[in-house]
Amino acid sequence: MRVQAILVAGDRGASRAIRGRSKAFVEVAGKPMVVHVLESLLHTPEVSEIYVVGNPVRLERVIAEYGCLALAAASGCPVHVVPQRETLYANVWHTFLRTLRPGVPANDAHGVLVVPADIPLVMPEEIAVFAERAQACGGDYVVGLSPESALAPF
């Protein structure tokens, strides 16, 4: 089963800047973090469609500049840029509403994958396994967390 993804790259509300810059646009290995995450999502066959939430002018520029539109076209996975709201909750909720298809009853089960823009090392395989396991468990809300012991070497 394929899943829609919401890539959260907002810089309002409780979002923390790094040296005065939005985390989503901080470069790692020559690319903004949001581009690394978007590329991983685009290389994940389980992801059917991606909604990137944040500053639309900046997002559209980096998505075009780093070739993400061509990658999206090649993978058959549309990318939509959604203007950010004031809070993370509002960003996720209003973007989730955009993922709903007209004519589909509101009470039908509909899951989305919410991914932060500040995980530039995420791999498509990790995304695929998480999406698979989240769907298999049948939960209404599934969170992926790393234990402190796994992060200690870093």
C-alpha cells in the first residue's frame, strides 16, 4: 500500500532557527536539509505523493534548483508546495485536509506519513520499513523514536 507524505519545513511558531536560518534550509553536504529528505521520499516506492509545507517561495526555488521536480516526474510521485501556517499542528492538519480526495467519505481510514525536514540522513529504506510497520500495526497514530542508546555514538 502506498502512502501520501507531508514534509514539514515550516519556520514559524515554535520552530527553532540555527544561526538565524530556518533548519530546513541549513546545508548539509552542499544541499539544504529539506532537499535531502525530499529526495529520500522521492526514492521511496511506498510514497505516492508529497506535500511540502513551509515558505512557498523558498521551497519552490530549492525544489527546482536541486532537480527535485525532474526526480518527481521520473518517479511518478507528485510534489505539492503548501504555504505554512502559524504552528506545526496547523501545518499538518491543513495539509492533511488537502490530501483528502473529493467524494471520498470523511470517515474512511486515511493515513499520511508526516516527516520533518531536519533529518537529512534518512534513507528510503527506513521510510519504507516505517510506513509498512505503521500500516501493519493498525494504530491511529504511530511515532518513530530512536532510543538514547542508539544515538549515543553520535
